[in-house]
Amino acid sequence: MKIWLQADADLRSSIVKGVRRREAAIDFQTAEEANLTGLDDPTVLAVAAAKGRVLVSHDFRTMPEHFGRFITSETSAGVILISQDMSISQAIEGLILIWWATEAEEWINRISRLPL
């Protein structure tokens, strides 16, 4: 099964828009669509997990630690971290490549960063 993506509130909206524009088959939900704005990391991880979505975030500072704690008691669909320094086009290409090349099962309880 293909991965479903969930944008964290900190993710640039242009990345979500670009992925959707380039590959309409990718299910990529915005933070606003999932009502994530203003929620703390553990809650965001729980919402994404409950919906079976891989969370995509720019939060290298706190998300890895919260993810590590989360997977000790819950199952996550996964997390992809994208550096703020990465160009929007590179981020879009990386997410599309991940969508094409991997399956949802490969992301369970996995955290990774772009570029891979």
C-alpha cells in the first residue's frame, strides 16, 4: 500500500502544493485539513498515527525526541524530516520519490530525513 502523507503545521505549504500538483495520486493532507495547528508534537504524532499517515515536518529540534518516546508505547506510520535549507523543488522531488519507491509498511515506526 502507498504511503499517505500528513504535513506538520511547520511544513512549508508550497511543498504540499507542489507535491499535489506534480503527482495528483499522492494523498498529502495539510495541517489545516487535519486541524493540527497549535497542537504539541505528541498530539500531532498521535493524530497522524491514528490516520495511518507519515508525518512530514521541518522540526529537527523536538520531533525526533517526541517520536522516540511515542513509539515506545504507540505505533507510528513514520516521520520524514525535511531541512529548512533544502530547496522546495528538492523536497518535492524527494517526497515523490519516496512515494513511488516505498510502501507504507516500510515506514512503520521509522524516522528519516531528506535527502535520504
